[in-house]
Amino acid sequence: MNHKELVKHSADVLSKTPFLTFTNLFQLRREELHNLSLKLGEAYREAYMASGEEEGALLEAYRNVRRALPIEENGKRYRAWEAYLACQY
């Protein structure tokens, strides 16, 4: 799936999901949450570069997923640097 398709797919999923609760997010495993945050970060980056309308929703979803991850001993969330890079352009 290329980035434009991922942006469209993420926007479609988000439009069908009125909200993500932290209870639901904690039921997912840490690695699954991290991988989801990477995909959302990349989709946000692509939407931002294309000045897409869905970029705000993607960024909010990315933040919510990252916040669901526990803070580790170093004071950062699980694999924070990798997640940060996924959003950069």
C-alpha cells in the first residue's frame, strides 16, 4: 500500500471509528500499538505534505495511540525516536 492509499485508508478507518478509548487501546499489545503509531505517523506526514484535510484527525489518532503506550525507565514512551521519525518530513 503506497502512502496515498494509506492516508485514504486511515481516514476511512478514522471516519468509521468515532473515538478510541484508552481501555480499548490498552488491550492491544505494546508492539501492535507502536506499529499502528508508525503507520499513523507516516500517514500524517503524507497528508501534511499534500495539505490534506485529514491531517488533523491523523495527528490526533497518532497522539492517542502513543499516549496509550507506557512510559519506560528513561522517561520516554516505547520506541519514541522511531515514532518521532515516522512523522517527520
